[in-house]
Amino acid sequence: MIVEPSPKLRMLDAYRGIERERFPVAPEFWTYYPARLLAVDMITFELEVPFWSALREAFVRYGCEGWGAAFAEPEIEGRRVRKRMDAIGGGRYRETTLSEWRGHRFESTRLYDPLEPSSVETLPVSNMEDLPAYLDMLLSPERRLDLSAADRAHASVGGDYLLEFWLGLPFFDWVAEAVGFERAVFLFSEEDEGPLLAIRDRYAECLCGLVDAVSGGTEFESFVLGCSASCNSLLGPTLWRQWDKPLIAAVAARVHERGRLLHIHFHGRSAETARDFVEIGVDCVCPFERPPGGDVRGLAGLREIRGALGAGVTMNGNVHTVETLIRGSPEDVRREVREIKEAFRGSSRCIIGTGDQVGRETPEENIAAMIEEGKRP
């Protein structure tokens, strides 16, 4: 009797380069589709539904593999946080967050919409002179992290899908979350990089400390590092290599020292830095998008990516979420899945995934076609 591996084990085997009879098929459901399946608006989804549970609902329903993230927000000694939610019409809300720490005040606002995921309206650092204090607050050694909820989520998910621990963002994105993309680009392009390098080293230590804490106190097998603007399409490969590549390499080394795995989410164009992922030593990268958002086009592009990644890094993704899953036919979906399978034939380093998250408009028959074709021998 042949015992099928669990969806989680199939994903982990792909991360480790262990060959199975087929590739995992892992649509990135994230927020839109789980909210659709649960028949709740986006505000209810974000504020009331446990994220890990919503993802399990989607992956179990479609009988496929998948991944998601568990989060833990640190408490900082001496920081006082106050939040206020105000209705602004049309079912929308504005959340205002005021943080006070050592005589400094940082205020930001976020918009909640029934139809869309929440979005940042105003950033916490309006005056660049306040940035050092804000980053000092986030990097305070007096940080306390309660991992109990994340650990319970991991245990509850079991083998239904791969729930990873969310490490956060690369250094550029972490700073840009405070001041915005444009001001961060100017800051990172300045000639005097000494002070910023010192902050990056502290941030690297912080992330490595987080890896140590999670590895020592929970059963998470893998970590995920996200991406906003720290990619070839926005930041560009030169600044990314200068500022974020060394940080990710340090984190990857610590993750592997702890016997865990590292997954990087890297939006947009990715072909130019595919070999960098090998040098860094990450285990899996997603989503290797097709044009126009990405630059991995068809069978030829996938073969180039396979050659660049070699036997050391797993490719996850590449089915186009808009042109193919939303606007295409089931046969269009099957064609792209077949291209992925053909490009990685004979390799154990492939997960058939999507180019970012599946939109709510996606026809169910297209999701079914992706999963059925992916599982076909």
C-alpha cells in the first residue's frame, strides 16, 4: 500500500530537493480567495478570521499543496501604543495608530475597505530627522515576543499545508515602511553609507535573533522573508545587491545553522538575480512571474531559470494570475502548467505555483484545471 505524503511534507521535500512522483501544486491563495470561500468581506477577514485557518479552508477544499505565514508582533518595553478606528463612509474605516517611545511620537493611518486588503495611508515617519529614533525603537533590545499563538497555529495546521514563520521584510523595505519608497531610494543612494550600514547590521542581528527564538521555541520547519519594493522591478538589482543581498545571506546562514529552511518571496522581474539566490543559499524562491509584471516568459524562460537555479534552489510559481487564471480558459491554464512541468522535468526543485496571489475573480474551473494538470503524471 502506497502512503501519500501530506501536502506539507511534499512542499518540504521540494524545498530540500527530495524527488517525488510529482511536483507540489500550490496556488497562492493568501487573502482574496479565502475571503471569497468564507463569504466574508475583507475587513471581517483581516480583523476577525485567523489567517492560518482561512488558508487551511482553501487548501483542503481544493485538495492541493500550499504555503502560508504565521505572524508574531513584538512588544517593546517603554512603548505606548494607542489605536482608534473611525468610519469614513462607504463601509470603509480609518485606523490611526499612535506610538510613543522615549519622548518621540509616531503616528500612522491605515484604510480598511470591504472589497480590498487594508492599505497604508500615512507613514509613521513624516520628518526624516525622526527616522533614527523610530528605527531605534523597532530594534530596541527590550523586545518581547510571544510565540504561543503562532506555535498553536502551526500545530493546528498539521500536514494540511506548509505554515511558515514570517520573518518580515528585507532591509530596504523595512526602512521604506517608515518613510516611503521615494525617500528610501534617496536615502539608500547617498554616498555616506556608514550610518545606514550600522543600522542594517543591527537589523540583521535582530532577524537572526528571531530565527534563534523561533527555532528554539517552536516546531516551525521553515521561514519566509517577504518583499514589497525590494526587487528588480522597483529597487533594481544594483541597490538590491548592495543592501539586501548581504542581509538575506546572513539570515539564510542562521536559518540553516538552526536546521530550518528559508523561502523568499520576490515580486516582479527576477531573471537577472536568479544566480544571486543560489549564492545567497536560500531554499525556495517565488513567484517567477511571467510578463508583463515579470520576465520569465514561457518554456524558454523557465528553462533559463532552471539552469540559473541549478540543483540548489527551488522555483515556486509562474502560472499567470491575471492573464491566465482570471482572463484565460482552462486550456490556457493547463498549457502554462505543462510548460512548467516540461522545463523542470527530471528535477526535484519545482513547485507549480502562481505569480502572486489568486484573485477573487478567478473562475473555479481554472483553479481546478491548474491543480488537475499539475497532479497529472
